[in-house]
Amino acid sequence: MVRVLVAYASERGGTAEIADWIGAELRASGMEPDVRSAGSVPSVDGYDAVVLGGALYAGRWHREARHFAQRFAEELATRPVWLFSSGPLDHTAEEKDVDPVPGVAKVARRLGARGHATFGGSLAPDARGLLASKIAKRAGGDYRDHDHVRAWAGEVAREILTVGT
Ligand SMILES: Cc1cc2nc3c(=O)[nH]c(=O)nc-3n(C[C@H](O)[C@H](O)[C@H](O)COP(=O)(O)O)c2cc1C
């Protein structure tokens, strides 16, 4: 069995659900995924491949995703790794490939990541918080696309099988 860690960093749950969708697709492809919040992962030992994703806030990856990448930099450099971000509160992520923000691009280079995808985000129209409620009024909604996520995870699964572990 190929063991894949899907680690996510999420503030309001949207990115956590994307990680679940990725896990479901990997399982459907015959792998054994472990979907966990990045901050709760004590070690990456025993995983053949890692998918790390984070929500975008103020142009940066969620801090738990950044910390995870730092904490396990050595181990991740020796495993196949894929990254994803979730953020745009519009349809751009479904209309074209959205490049990673600079901080995530740097992590991708450092870890030798095999790929990165940006998925649409979600924000409840009644989100709490000064800034969040302002943004929600203008752009609140769910812009995540299950099919986009599933297709990407399917590609990751195929590559994991091609790369070997
Ligand atoms: C205060 C705030 C700042 C945000 N900044 C960004 C940003 O810089 N880039 C982006 O694409 N999305 C941004 N978003 C949208 C979030 O990334 C989106 O709501 C995402 O789905 C949140 O994921 P989570 O539910 O896992 O926390 C922002 C949202 C809020 C509330």
C-alpha cells in the first residue's frame, strides 16, 4: 500500500474539506491516504509521499503550512511532495492556472515539489471578524470546484505510481 500524507492548514474549514476531497480521490486510486491538520502531524516517517496545502491569508500561506514545510524540510526533500493553496474568492482559479504566491513558490523550490495547484476558496457570507466580514460582504461564497480538486488529485495519484516510492 502506498501511504500518502495529506496535511492541511485551514482557518475556517474550507481548505480542510479540500484536503478531504484529495484524500478521497487518492483512496479511490488505490492508495492509503492520511488526511491531517498540518499542526497535528508529529512526524512524516512512514509516508511514501506528501501533499501539503494551506489557505491563503493576506498573500501568504497559512502559518501552519509554512511551519510544517520548515519543520520537515529535510524529510520532505527526500519524498515526492505536492503543494496546493486555496484562496481566490472568484472564479479565476477555475479559469486559468493561478501561480503560487511568492512565499509558496519559494517553499516549492526548497522542497523540490513536483507540482502546485491553486483552488478557489470559500468564505461564509456571515463570516466573523473585522476584515473577514468586510471581504465576505463583497466576495463571500464558495468558489471551490470539487471536479478541479478531484482531477488534480487523480494526476497526483498517477504520478506517485509512475515515480514509484
Ligand atoms: C482576512 C482574509 C484575507 C484573505 N486573503 C486572501 C489572499 O491574500 N489571497 C487569496 O487568494 N484569498 C484570500 N482570502 C480568502 C481565503 O483564502 C479563503 O476564504 C479560503 O477559502 C480560506 O480557507 P479556510 O476556510 O481553510 O481558512 C482571505 C480571506 C480573509 C477572510
